[in-house]
Amino acid sequence: MLYFLAYSGLITGIAALIFGAFVYSRNKNNAINRSYGILSLSIAVWGIAYYFWPLAETKKQALISFRMLHIGAILIAPSFLCFILALLGLHKKYKKIIFYSYGVAAVFLILDFTRLFIKDMTPQYIFHYWAVPGITYHFYLVFWFGFTSFAWVQLLREYKKSNGFRKNQLKYVLIASFLGFFGGATNYLPWYRIYIPPAGTILAAVHIVLLAYAIVKYRLMDIGVAITRTGIFIAVYTLVLGLPFQLSTQGQYLMIKLLGVNWWVGPLVLMGGLGIIGPFVYMRLKKSAEAIIFREQLRYQKALRQAAEEMTRVLDLKKLLNFIVHTLTKTVRISHAAYYSFDANSGSYLLSSRRNLETGQLESISALNPLVVWLQDRKKSLVYEEINRKAEEESLLGPVLKSLENEMLDLNAKVAVPAFLESRLTGIIILGDKRSGKIYSSEDLNTFQVLASQAALAIKNASLYGDIEGQVHERTRELAEVQKQLIQAEKLASVGVLAGGVAHEINNPLTAILTNTQMLLGDDNNPLDPDTKESLELIQEATKRCRTIVQKLMAYARKPLESAQMSKVGTLSAVNNVTAFLDYQLAQENIRIIIHANPEEEDYFVSGNQNELEQVITNIVLNARDAIKRIKKSGDIGITLHKNSSRINIEIKDDGIGISKEIISKIFDPFFTTKDVGKGLGLGLSICQAIIEKHKGLIMVKSEPGKGSAFTIQLPKFK
């Protein structure tokens, strides 16, 4: 038993020295690391002295070891208090309490070397020598438990109000401190005649290792895993170091009997053999234990790997993005998730898909955002709690880390996972907290990184497929439009040929009828009776109407007026001419023409034929009049002129009956009309379209039944 106690102290002392030096070297300027280093040094002094005390052969050796042991024990209380307050960020607030604790400790350090602290060393229980407490020793215990209890109270308060990664870190500290203090407290029982072996000393080693995890690596490992690994490590290497030592001491007589003067070879060979198989035993036990602890994580990591394979089969980009965030939130059971995809047009990362997020989430992230720059440079996941902690610890990177912290707060992100395609950051996955309250382990982050890389590739494939599909649809639409135009052109060509032939065939008989009718009406030598004269006048009127129709057919057949001369034309002048010509006629019908044009602008010049443009405007204005008169007795026709860098726009708008959706696509077809029989041929708008196309322009219409129509003519500016 004494050897076990001695080895427990030795293992604790060595662990404290190693981990204390490691944590302190990580960041010497940080208050947490410094205070942990002092606490580890105190425990190391206590542990190493503890090793020599049970094995002391004389009272003097035992007394010296016991006094050295208490140097470490006395310093543990103020150094633990300082460490806890630094970890909680309260070391400046309670600076005086820390100062007083070290002051009182200094007094007891002096008393430690007097009989007021330890009177004598006497055999007790299983020990060769145990200390007899002096009068001040009891005050020391009050001091020790008083200051450590204050630290415990502050730690518990902070743990209750914390959450997420911070709560997990404090959970490490709580469990580690409980184990360490419980193990150390077993050494005080024999002082008061309670003879229970202080077997908990070995737990001080677990305490120091868990505190190191809490400071350096708490976000990457669950507390259960840390305790399991630490326990297995201590158990295995206690055997590796302890058995040879035990053999060299208690088994020395047996070794001399077997090996003679070379008895030392036995412990040496045992140590070498155990040293070789020790790592393999540790790895095997650790793997088996973690398979049980990580059962849940292994489940969803396997599901995520399967999802990564399925992504390549989803070709619809929107469905793919929704699949990614849905899989993450459901499989890993996290509060929310979002995916930001890089958009080349805007040069930023746009919110492409989200789940369980409110509408207030940022819709885009600039490519110059500190978070994007950091992910692009580091090429690894970013954890909010880690950034938050480092921002407080590192003075040089503090401002940069603080800006990263703010960006992640704006994005409502606990973890940001970069998605790379080759070396380009093509997307960012935003994750919330786990619903279970557990932390994200390093294995989680590695799995997310693989998923993000697969997602980037799948999104690229889906985008290419979407582009190809879109191009096919667009080309199909263009082909359909071209086919429609070819059919229309063929129809118009046929109608044009027919119209030209019919016009020429009809024109000659009409001329003969009209000429003879006029001769009969104009023959003064043979007066006509009233009935005959009235009949001839009706024939003359009908013939003139037929001649007008023939002239329009012939004009349409010419497609149209190719011989008309083109020159610089002022569209405002053309509008004014039409208005002057029609104004009186329209005023009689209670219809106003209102012209909207900037009087400070020069005339709106185009290259064309003024007579033809006036014909187009006249035709549309008269159609507007007819549309108004069909539903009311008065109305307005607005003509608006405006221009941009390359075009002149003429908009003619009325508040008439409008055009239904069923026929609006047919109004430019020849011979299509909505007017009553005998009041229109359906050639006006067709001729207008031909004239505008001849001027390399466009004519368009927007209309809503019952609310009027708006015809827009676009013509290239004169150069």
C-alpha cells in the first residue's frame, strides 16, 4: 500500500510538471496559463515530496519530506483560487482576495518549519511515520478550505449561467476539481484518527490533466472522452512504470536468488517489455472505450458520409442546397443551418438555402468580409467559442479575432465550415448549436469538412447541369420563336402576293365602273330622274370605297413603300403635325391629345421618312379614339416622348376599352380587326409594323381590358 501511495504521488508530480510546463509555454502572457502553471508547480512539489515520505526510513527523512509536501499543499489553495478567478475573468475584480490568500499562505510557509505546525512524526496506522499536528495546523486547514471554497462558489455560479462551449469547459474544471480535491482530502483523515487509506491521491493526476484539456483543447473533446483517455493512460503507465519498480524493491530478494549479482536485469527487461506493449494496449483500450462513447457521433458521421455520396445524384440546384442543410439539421440534430454560395455576378456569397432560421438572417456576405478572408486563408472550420476565447487571450490577434466574433454573431453561427473546390472558396456552411447541448468534436469538424468538399463538387455539377438545361430551354424557345416568325413571314408573303394580284385584277374594272358612273352623272344633255341619279351616286360612292381598299392592298403588297426616301426626322415635329391635323376632329368627339415631352430638349431626331412616321402615329391615334368611344363619350390620348443614349421612344396611351389577352398577339396580323363589319380592314397596324421595322425599330403594346392600351414605338436615334 505504501508503494502505491508513493507511486501515486510520483505520477501526480510528473504529470503536473509536464502539463504545467506545456500549458504555460502555450501562452506565457495569458493570466489563465500563468495561474495554471503556478497551480501545477504547487501540485508537483506536493506530489514529488509525497513520493519520498511513505518510503522514508528515518524520522528525520519523513519530517523533511512532510514539510516539503506541505509547501506544495499550502500553495495549492491560493494558486487554485487565482486559477479559477482568471478562468472566469474575475481575477482583476478580486485582486485583493488573491493578494490576501498568498499573504496568508506565506505565513503558513514560515510556520511549516516550526513545531507550531508539525510537532513530531510517529508511527500511525500503516505508515512508518505520520505527522502530529501543531496548534497552527488547524488554522491552516481553515485557511485552505476557506479560500478553495470561495473559488468553488464562483465556479458554480458561472457554470449555472453559461452555455455551449463555455459550459463544457467549466464542466471539465468542475469534474477535474472535484476528483482532485476529493483525492487529496483523503490524506487529511488520518490526522484526526480516521484510519482510511488515502488512496485517492492518484486522482490529483487526473485533476491536473483534465484542467489542461479545459484550457487548451476543451472544444475538441467531450468530457467523458477526456476522463476515459486520462484514466486509461494513467492505469496503463502506472503498470508500465510501477511493476518494474515494485520488482526492483520488494522482489529484489527473488531476483538475486534467480539471477545473482545481475538481478537488476530482471526489472530492466520487464520495463522494456512493458514499454513496448504499453502503447498498443493503451490504443486498443482507448479505441474500444471511444467506440462506446462516440456511438451517437459515429451514427450521424456515417449518415453524413452516405449523404455526401447521394449529393452527386441530385441535379436540381435548389433541391441540392435544401438537401444539404436539411441533412445537417436532421442528422446531427442542430438548431439551424444555412448555405451561402458564391455568386460571380455580385462577387459575394448569397444565402442559397436555410433551415430553422428567421428572415432576419444576412442575405449575403461580401468576399472581403473578415470571415471569408479567414476561411480562405486557413482552409479549416471556424468555431465561435474558440474565436471568442482567443479574442480575450491573444493581444496581437485580438482585433482580428474580435471582428470574426462579430461576423459570426451577425450570421447566427456557432460553426462556419468552408466549402472548397480545388483552391476556391465556393461556399460556406453555417451551423447552430447541437440540440443535445454537446460540443462539436474534432471528428465532427473533419466530417463536416469532407461533406462541404463533396457539396462544393455536387453544387458545381448541378450548376453546370442547370446551365445546360437552361441553354436548351432558351434555344428551344428561340427556335420556336424563329419558326413562328418564319410561318408569319410566309403567311404575310402569301397574303402580299395575293393582295397585289387581287388589287391589280380588281383595279381595272373599278376604274371603268367609276369612270362610266361619273360620265352619266355629269352628262347635262341627258338629265336623270331622281331615282336613277341616287342609284348612280350610290354606285360611285361604293366604287370609291372599293378603290380605297385596293390602294391599301397595293400599299401592303409593296411591303411597304421601299422607295420612300429616308432623312433626318424630328419625331416631336411629326407628333405635332398629327395633332394639328386631328385635333379639331377629335375635339368634336370630346377627346383630348396630351403631349408629354421635355421642352428644353432638342427635337427627338431619328432617321426615317416623315410621311410614313406620321401615318403610323395617325393610325394609332385613330385606333385609340375608336377604343375610347366604344366605352365612353370622352377621354384622353397621351403621347409621351423620351430618349436614352441610343433610342427615341414614342408612347401613345389611351384610356379606352383595352385589348384582351386572347387577341393581343394577333393585332399586328394582316386583315385582323375588332371593328364592326365595314369599319376596318385590319391592315392599319400591320402596315404600321412594317413601316417601323423598315426604320429598324420596334412597336410593342401593353393593354389591360377596361383600362386602356399603350403602344410604344422604339426608333434608333439619328447619327
